[in-house]
Amino acid sequence: MKRALISDIHANLEALSAVLADIRNQEIREIYCLGDIVGYGPNPCECLDQVIRHSQVTILGNHDQAALFDPDGFNPVALQAVYWTREQLEGRGDSSRIHKRWDYLGELPRTHNDGNSLYVHGSAREPTNEYVFPEDVYNQRKMDALFSRIDRYCFQGHTHIPGVFTTDREFHSPEEISYQYRLGTDCIMVNVGSVGQPRDNDPRACYVIQEDDVLTFRRVEYDVNVTADKIYAINDLDNMLGDRLKSGR
Ligand SMILES: [Fe+2]
């Protein structure tokens, strides 16, 4: 079994294209997408079309949900991006294309369960909205509550910070584990990182390959400036959304 786990594309077509090419080069046919296809970035329609085409399992992210329904708890920059994204989804392409995109978003599940693996956007406790940050390993109550909801493995995104959380309350960044982790009998949570807006100070796109019991964190270079320039040219997308891509923050 070989599968790519991608998340948090955030309408970044250049990053998504580079990741899809990397996935193809390794002859991986199965892709799971853990949400936030849209929001922040300049190409929501194009990214959604690619996910519809290539992903076998897709989970609803909070930004996908915000484009569909009334956004809740978003800061002004994110909120403006949500409204701009909605306009694009409502107005780009012929009506069958538009309907296909909305129907797809509207039917996305919040969780997916594959035997011993759970797939969510945020956390096992609150699948769409809860953040699990590396520093949460110091919050024993939170860790215990999350792990009590996981059979064996939980794959998630949302924070844009890749790594592995273990039940002995440790967080391992990809660099610390040489980009590889072997799944065993212990419970773990895996953040697969972000394709289109990494926030771990590495601007390269991030995703995970699962091959049987081995996870590999992949970093893929793409031309960040192309995406940033598109963002700068769109009034409703704040310039900081382009700036942050360059620093991976
Ligand atoms: Fe996100």
C-alpha cells in the first residue's frame, strides 16, 4: 500500500502542482486530502478541480466550511479571503462546473476511518476546528483526551506544522526523525503539514507518503514568488498572505 497524505493546500496552485508531480513521479495512485483546499490563496477553483480529480478521500477543512457557510472565528484578513474565495467559487466557469464544485464541498465528510486510522482536519475531538500544536504536548489533559479518541493512528492537518505526536507526550518534527517514522503498535497523531502555506519556517510544500508502515515526510520546492505575486495582484487578499509564503511562517 502506497498513499500520499496532503493537507492545507489553501488555493496555492503552484505548490499543489509541484506536489502532484512529486506524487506521480513515485507512482503513487492514492491520495487522501485532509482539508483546507481553499482560503488565503489565489487559485481556489483550480485547486478544487485538481482535488476533485485526484483525491480518493477528502476531508472538510475549516476554510472549506467557511466558503460554504457563515465563517466563524476568522480574523479580518482571513475573513476577507473567505469572501473573495466564495466569489470565485460562485462566478468562475460554466454553471455545471460551479455546481460540481459546490456539491463536492457540500458533501465532504468531517472524518474518515480506515480500520485503525482516523483522518481529520483538526483533531480527533473536534475534527474541523481544533488545533493541536507541538506545545500541546505539555497539556496532559488535552493529550489524554485526544489519544482516548484514537484507536491507533490519527492523521491531521490544520496547524500547518508537520510532525508526530506520541503518547509519551513528545512531538517530533520531520527533521528530528530524518523525515521518516515507522508505525508500530503505539498510538500516534501525525500532522502531515501543509502543501500551500507551511508554517514551520520551511517554505517548501509539505506532505506525507505512507508506504505500508513507513511514513515519509516530503518537502517539495516550488516557485513561491509566482504565487506571492498573484496574491499581491488581488486586492482582497492581504499582502502578508504572500509574504508569509516566502518565509514559511
Ligand atoms: Fe489550514
